[in-house]
Amino acid sequence: MIFADFHTHSSFSSDSAEPLSEMAKSAAEKGLRTICLTEHLDYDYPGGEFLLDTAAYRAELMRVKAEYADKVEVLFGVELGIMDYLAPRLNEFAAAWDFDFIIGSSHLVDGKDPYYPEYFEESGSRNGILRYFESILANIRAFDGFDVYGHLDYVVRYSPEKSYEPLDHREIIDGILKELIARGKGIEVNTAGIASGMGYPHPNAFILRRFKELGGKTVTIGSDAHDRSRVAADFDKARAALEAEGFDGYTVFRGRRAEFVKF
């Protein structure tokens, strides 16, 4: 069993209505040892969504952490939406708080969210996916103040086909993975890919395989849950995906320090 969910959201993220305490309660009921809340912060998101009241979030998390101390470990994380030009603001933010864990993610490409159909209507499926990967590489080169990069092929959730051929993008994917490994960063297995109809967790097996082949070791596992029902969802499939590519465990973080956990 996987005992730690390292990608979850509560009502401190603007796309969730679930109280933080309910996320912790669900983790405890499901037999997890650890849940890390990773609330959204996306500067410059159109319409001003996905800003985070970090002080209020931390205060509530510490209250819940104490309440559930004998049931489940509750950790303080954040998911940063990265665009390369935001690096100075993101560095300042990350340095200001005592996070246990930071996910770097790409939700916007050139200021546009692939969630909306207009993104692919303008670019087409193949070029839209390629541009997403190109933006990740630029983001990593500009800002590496994160621990893992989240849902590396998130863009595919919203592509017209909900699928792609990774070999079509091998050069840029390898570039991303080599950059992450060189900077001591990891990736995550994110089971929201299954819930969104992709049939597999993010990222595609090809990316997991290449990460391992290139020397990558740090892999966290997260449900990307935005409500209590999705905490630890499809973790059996996450484990199967990792084991199929030769991984024999996963990583947890406390105080931004990595610790390997064997299956």
C-alpha cells in the first residue's frame, strides 16, 4: 500500500470547496500515514483566480495538524503555477514560508489554460502539446525552487483526443527530464489522469521509463484530490505504473527534505 498522498487541495484552493479538516479526516479513515496539502498559487491567472491566502492556510493547517496528530501526519505544501517570467516572485514567495513540499506545475502556456477549448482551437492538438512541453523546459530553466514537477502531461487531459504519442515529443521530453535530474528535482505520479478519462496516471509510462533510464529517482504520488472522496484515489494503479517501469518505492518530503519509502 502507498501511505502518503502528496498532492491534495482544500477550500484554500479556489477550485475546491472541501474543508481542510475533512481532507485530513479522509486520509486517516483511508489508512494513510501522511497527507500533504498542496494549495494552488498561480500568479497572473486570468481573472485573478488561484491566489492563496497563505497565512490563513498555514494557520488552519497547523490547527488541523495538531487535531489529527495521533491519526495522520498533515504536511504544509503548495502547488506553484510556474511561468518563466514569474521566477523572481516565486523565489520570494517560496523563501518566505516553511513549506514541507513544493510542487511546480504548468497550468498556463503563454497566459492561456489548456483547460479551455480555445487553446487547442488556436494551436491544434499536436502543436498545443508541444508548446506545453516547451514552456515547461523554459520554466525549469528560469525557476527551480520546487521539489517535483507536477502532472507533466497535464495538457493531454484537455486535448481533443485525450491521448498523444510521446515519441513525437521525445526530444523535448528528454530535455525536460534531463534538466530536472541535473537540478536534483523529481516528478510525480498523479492519479487525476485516470479520473479525467486518460486511462493512466500522469505522466505517460514512456515519461516514467525515460526518467528512470536517465537516472531519475525522486517520484512522489498524489491524487490531486479536490474533495475528500478522491484522497488516495487509484493508488493501486499508481503503484502498478511505477513497478512496471522498475521503481520499487516512492518519495515523501518533510521540511523540503526527501525520504525514500519502499513499497
